[in-house]
Amino acid sequence: MNMPAASRRQFLGATGSAFAALLASGCMTRGVAAPATGGSFSNYGPLQPDPAGMLDLPKGFSYRLLSSLGDAMSDGGTVPDKADGMGCLDLGNGEIVLVRNHELVPSDGAGGPIAKGFGTHNGNIVPGGTTNIVLDAKTLDVKRQFRTLGGTIRNCSGGVTPWGSWLTCEEAPTGPGQRYGEGLAVNHGWVFEVPGSATGLVDPVPLRGMGRFNHEAACVDPATGYVYQTEDRNSGVVYRFLPKTPGKLSDGGKLQAMALEGLSDTRNWENAAMPVGQSYTVRWIDLDEVEAPEDDLRKRAAAQGAALVARGEGIHMGQNDMFICSTSGGAKNLGQIFRLVPGRGAGPDRFELFFESESKAQFDYGDNLCVAPNGHLIVCEDQYTEVVDNHLRGITPDGRPYDFGRLRMQTELAGGCFSPDGKWFFVNAYAPTRTLAITGPWAA
């Protein structure tokens, strides 16, 4: 479905200021060139040991702790655990907001009673959802924080929209009598929308037209209003949602899956079928029965020719392209990053392998990703082995990886995003919840 020119002008006119803020924030990129295959590279110099034992960073960089598990919130609750995907939005009036996912399951604590929510388990509102942290844009002081969505399961990642909201995605296609026990009342596995301007709990409206599957992340193309989505499954696919009404996803639309001309499997597990830098023509396959009560959407998509992606996780929208992180793809099963370039009516979309890790020292199970003001990718690692050792990995525009940070906590990093002025990089330590703000000489 192509957006009419008049509709596109209206859409861009209504959202231009929001996208200008995103571009300044580093949550949009001007485009990153196809990489060389090179090895490790140190852009900012070696990491310096953190005296507090939380996060090692290069010389000249520092962090602030903004929010922690159990902190008192302004709504009477406390900060929940399992902080995952996160987005930063400009509220105006000198305030910015972090909308933060909590990847909670029915057996987890909620941080206090939840007045309303989407689903219940044995009569209790399911604890998953989001919290908003409102910050002073200049001082970064926390002005208030509170829960904004309840009743969902495993809110993993998501993405900001140009109209000032956060799309929070359930990584939980489950329901009554399925995973998490017999007590679930409704089917889960949806995307929900949370306005950055929310002042409390929002009405939990599942965006059913965007599909029911093991959701991970989402991003919106500003030129078309199309929403691209990833799926955290070994045999996942990439989805595209074409809304009936740009900027109003609850009106429904068309869901599609990505197919590549000449390639059905991007994972490079059996052989190096997809070399770094080679561009493939994309076609989009229309999907039906997208509410998928059997959780078989990816299987039906693959049967129609959709390209397989190994655990699609973070997805980041730039002006002219987007980047997709595959956690376990590649010949070494250490991770890949893909680049998708929308044609936007001027030609077909194009898809290529931007980076594939060759060693754990380069990149080990990437998850959320964003772009620094200097155009480098910053990727949050999410690996759990006998010794959990997760990093923030930088990748230069020509595809050279380097260490940007090392988490000293035995948990994953998630939710990386920039403030609208590009000064602060926000990131979560998953459990126990820690939300940090990092600053330093980004342009170096």
C-alpha cells in the first residue's frame, strides 16, 4: 500500500518536529556505509575500571544512576525489575521522558498494585508493562516516575514513533492453558502504544493488526508511516505493517513479511550464503490471519518464501535506512547486523548483511542498538553463559567493532537510546533494574 502524496505531506508536516528531535538524539542516523570485514578497533581508547564496580567506560566518559529497582515512584509504587527496551522522547517545557519496558512474567512482582491492565493471571493483573521517567532536560534530575502500562507479559523491546509515543512489544505469544500456567484470561503476544506524555496508566489496547508473534522491537519509517518489526525466534522473519491511517495504528492495516530475491535464509549457519555487503532485492508478502492463535505466523510466512532471520532483536530507523540485530546469526552464532534500505516508491527495498561477528571479542549476542552522534552504532550485548560478561559494543560506519562499555553486573544491557540533544546515552541493566545515563566526547 503506497501512501498518497497528500497524505505523506500531512504525515510529515504533523511529525517533522518530532523527527528532528529524534535525529538530534542519535535515535536516527544519516546512513551508515556498507562495512569492511575488519577486526577489532578501539575508537575511544581502552576501558577504564569503574571504582563503583558497575560500568567500565573509556576515558572522558562518565555515567549517572537515574533509577533502580525498588525506588519509590510518584504514583505510590516502586520501580519494577527486568528493565529492557527503552525510548527517549522530548516533552517540551524543558522535559524529556524515558519510556521503559519491564519484561515481567505472571510470577514476578509488579512494584505495587496495578489499577488497570490488559490481562490477568488467576484474577490478578499481569505485572508486565512500562514505566515513564520524566527528566529535567538540562540537569537530568528525575522529576517523576510512574507506571504507564500494566497487564502485559514480557515487554521486551519496542520503538519510538514520530508522533511521540513508544511501541512496547510482548515477547509472549501465549494464552489460557498455555505457558505461565492455567490462569491466563486472554491471549498475549501483541504490540501496545504508550504516549510519552502519559501521566499514569494508559488504556491497554492491543494493536492486533500488527500481528501476534514473539515480538521484539519495532520502528517507524517517517517517509511512509510503515512500521517494521522483528521476531525473537531462531526461525523468525522481518515484518512490515502498512497502517490504514498514518500515525493511527489502532485503525488496522496490512501485515507483510520480508522475502529476498535469491536468498531464503540469512542466518549463515549451514554455509556463508549471505556475504557481508552484498545487496538483495526485497519483496513483501501479504499475510492473513495475523492474530495467529496457533503462533504459526512465521511458519506460514516462511512457507510463502519469507527470509529466515536468527533471533531478530533490536531494530533502529534512520533517515534512509534501518539496522536490524540478529542475536545468534552468523557462522559463529555470535550475531549479525543487517541494513534495510526502503525504496519509498523510487525502487525496491534493499537488504544486506552489514556486520557479522567472527569472535566474542568483537560482538557476542547483540540485542538493542542505536546510533551515536558521530554515526557509530552502539549495540547492547545480551549473552548468558557460565560467566556473564556483557558489553556495549561500538561499530564504526565502515564496520569495525570496538568496546565502548563493560557491565560489571551479571546481567544484560538493554534499551540504549540518546537524549534529544545528543549529550546523554541512556541504557538499562536488566536485573536488578538500573537505568543509567552516559555522557562524554561522542564526536571523538
